[in-house]
Amino acid sequence: MVDSGDAAAAAEQETLARTPKEQRSQQLREVSPSFREALDSRRHDRVGADWAGGLPAQYGVAPRVRVGRTKWFNLLWLVPIGVAVMILGISVARGIVDLPVVRDFLQTYPGASALPEGTPEGFPVWMQWQHWLNIFFMFFMIRSGLSILADHPRLYWTRHSTPGREWFRMQRPVPDDPTYTAKGDSLTLPDGVGLPGRRHSIGLARWWHLSIDVLWLVNGIVFVVLLFVTGHWARIVPTSWDVIPNAISTAIQYLSLDWPTENGWVNYNALQLLAYFITVFVAAPLALLTGLGMSPALSTRFRRISRVFNIQFARSLHFLVLCWYVMFVVVHVALVFATGALRNLNHMYAGNDTNSWTGFWIFLATSAVLAVVWVAATPVTYRYPRAIRRMGLALIGPVQRLFEHVDSKPGEYTEDDISPYFWSNGRVPDSDEYKRLEEGGFRDYRLRVGGLVENPVSLSVDDLRAMAHHDQITQHFCIQGWSGVAKWGGVSMSSVLDLVRPTPEAKWVVFYSFAEGAEGGLYYDAQDIDQMRYHLTMLAYDMNDEPLTFSHGAPLRLRNEAQLGFKMVKWIQGIEFVERFEDVGGGLGGYNNDHEFFGYRQSI
């Protein structure tokens, strides 16, 4: 049975299809009025007090690790535990060091393995420069990485990102509140720690992290090449199995407080050698691989690998690599000063094996540069966010398209893969119009589709459900770092395109939400029209075989599986086909691009 509303809508569409071009243009404005007047078209060129809607600072809790199913261990306890273990270790080492068997062991394995003949000594100029550049780049990488982690301060081993099943968190338990969002879960970091520190500044943090990653990797590749070309590789690569007993010997000597003789100019002791080897040849490649493992495109392209090495597994390993680097830097710097500061600083900063003060003064000058950079990085980011965005685009922009999420094989997920919990996100709509539609069960809802199309339409929920049904089970990737699998039901965008028939001039499709963005003005996003023909691009009105809930975008949301979650507009009220998006909103292709300095392609 067709009610009078459906008949009227059908007659309206038929009339539009037969109306001359001039009359269609007038009726287009009536059927699909411009939503642009409700957008915020201001140019946001600084990070001010109204950032992300003026989110109040939220600092979370001390880091915790889950033990068992429900218990949590506060990692701050590792400080006193570590001190106690160190005291116990020193006591044991001093108690056994004079035993005959231990003395013989220490004489047989004094702590350093013999180097291959011809291994060069010292620290050439290229090594001194790359050592400093490595420190410089790591400052930015670690701080921006912490800001990225703070945007979703939970780590998981499975792709489902289920609260309570994370293994690590810096946030309180998720409250039993259906309106609680992933954005609301984000944390603030002090400006001197995060880069930047403000809550939900992940757009800028990612530009810093990804662009500096490129420079750090280039520096590392050059370092490894020169290491092998010059023969210095033998100083940090084990060449004999006696490195193991020598490392044990070195550990005993350190713990007994009778430290081994330092001769880093010629040969590192076994513990140093192993630490450098792990840092250069294990941790660095693992940082790269786990970084790529967090790419939605690679996660879906190499499905067999990602079943185990999924995006959350990669994110957790990436964090553990960060922990290694932080621990290495702390121990390394401490030992540099504790085992002969002047001589060690001369090695790396002056290129000589003396106890002069030259290396110290160079170290002091370069440290001052690092300190200035450390302090200035965050305020510079707040003042010139678009410059940071341009830097990122220059360094990684050319390859962004390669890392778009390509979930191109439907049917590879089953209902058994559906996540038990799916985070909601975004500022929910609170307009009188939306509330009225929601109270009426969306019976009066109309999706207005217009712009550069031959047949503008206004579709009710019943109209959409009467069109060819499309469903899919896909994995969702949020820019904040969480993921989840859900089943979506609705209308393929190909069907919508066939209905409205875009003109050749249409290059972009703009989706308008009932919801406002964090700083006011309607939330919107522009999508490449070519992606609208992907078989996994759809307008969803069902989720997991139930009508969309309020928090997940009722009555209609976009699913474009080539994009990250922030581009999948929820609570859709209108769609406009345009030739260019520079005159829509702030002109950068989406609300988060305009306001929070995201990139149109930010999917790596």
C-alpha cells in the first residue's frame, strides 16, 4: 500500500524529470535548498580558546595495564618496584662477585667481544651530525606520538576496540552512557609534553608525526648505508656468540658498582653493543612496520596478515617500540654522564678521544638549540597551524592516495566478525528541526539531493527503503585510532547517482549533516565523485540489522570505505553535487579540514 505522502513524492520526482531546464533550476532551489548559509565559512588560521568547541582540559589517570579480566595495575608502582629490584640486584651482584667461579667468569669474559680486523675507530663527522639529527627528529616524533595516543588513550590487541578489553589505558573506565563519544574520551597533555598538547589536536599531531617520520627514516637510511660502507657496522652488530656471556659479565660489573672499563672510542662493551643493535636494526624497522600496519589500506589489502597483525595489534606494538626508545634514551644519557662525561661528549660532539671541554661546550650549545625547539614547537603550532599542515602535505601529501582505505573485497567479513562495541563520535544534532523529526520517527524526513544533477530529488526514509537494498560487513577506521566491524544496510550510492544523474561538471559530492561542528556551523564533508561508484560506498539506514541509533547517525549516514571515519557524515539531511569545494564552508573540503586542520586525504 502506498500512502498519499509517497504518491506526492513520486509525482514530484516525475514532474521534475519532465520540467524544462530553466524551470528545473528554480524547482531545484525549492527541492534542495542550499545548506551553505548554515555553514561556518570563517578562515581559521590559529588555534584559540574555542579549539574543538572549547573542550575543557581532561587529564585522565596514571597509565594502567590490565591484569586478568577486570584488574588494573597502576604503572607508577613500577618506580618503587624498580628501585627495590635494583637494590636487590646490587646486593646479589656484590655478594657473588668475589666468588671464585664468578671471578673466573669475569676474567674469561671481561665484557667486550673482539672486533673484526680493520674495524675503524672513533666517530666520523657524518656520525656526529646524524646522531644530533636523530635526537632532533625524535623529539618531534615522541611528543606528537603521545598526542596521537592521547586522542584515544586505550590500546587493544584485537580490532574490536571494546572498552574494558583494552590492555592499556590512560583514561577512566568508559561510563554506561550511550552519548559518550570517542572524542569525549580524549585527553589533554601539558604543552611541554604533547605536540600539540590540546585535547583532540590529532590533526596537527599527525602532520608533525608523519612528516618528521619521513625525515627520520631518510636520516636512518643514510646512517645505515654509511655504517656499512665505512665498516663501522662491526661496532654495533654482534659477530660472535660470546657477546651473550660478555653481556652477562657487563651486567654483573654494573650491578656490583665495579663498572667495566669504558673504551667506546674503540669498542663498546657487550651490553652497549646489544642495545645499539636492537635500537638500530630491530626497533627502527619495527617502528616502520608497525606504523605501516596502522594504515587502513594495508590492513585491508593484506587481509591474511591483518587477521593477526591487525591495526590495533600494530598500534600496541608501535607504543611498545616508543617505550623502548624512551628507556634507551634515558639510560643512554645517564651512562654518558656517569661513565666519563667529558670523554664521552668529546666522542660524539668533537670527534676526539680526550678529556678536553670542547665536546661539552658543543653539547651545551646544541642542547640549547634543542631546548628552544622543544619550548617553541607547541606555541608555533598554535600560531601557524596551516604552515604545519603545508609542511605535512609537502612531505607526505604525494603518497597519501596510496594509503586510502581500500576495502574492495566484500564478503570477507562475516557476522561472527561484528564488534561487540562500536564507538560513537561527533557532536550530536540538537536543532528543533531534528528533534521534531526524531520524535515523529522520521516520517517527515526528506533527503534533499541537488546541485549539478539532471534530476534533483527529495527522498523520504520509505523512498530510500524502497530502492534496491545493499548491505555489507566492513571494518571502520577512526583517525583517533580505534576500529570496529559492523554490518551496514541501506542504498548504494551508485543507485543514488543513477537516480539523480550528475552532470559532467560534477566532480565532488558534498554531504550536509543535521549536526553542527564543534565550533558552530553545519558539519559537512566533500567526497570525490569517483568514489561514489565504489561498490562499498552507500547511504546506510541500518546497522547490524537494526535501524540506525541516534548516536550512530539516524536516520541516514554515509559509508565510504575508502575513507576514515570523520569523513563518513552522520545525520545526513542533504547532498549537493558540485564542481569544486573551495567555495563551500571554509573551502578545504570538510568541517574538520576547515577547523581542525585535517587534510582531505589523511588516511595513512
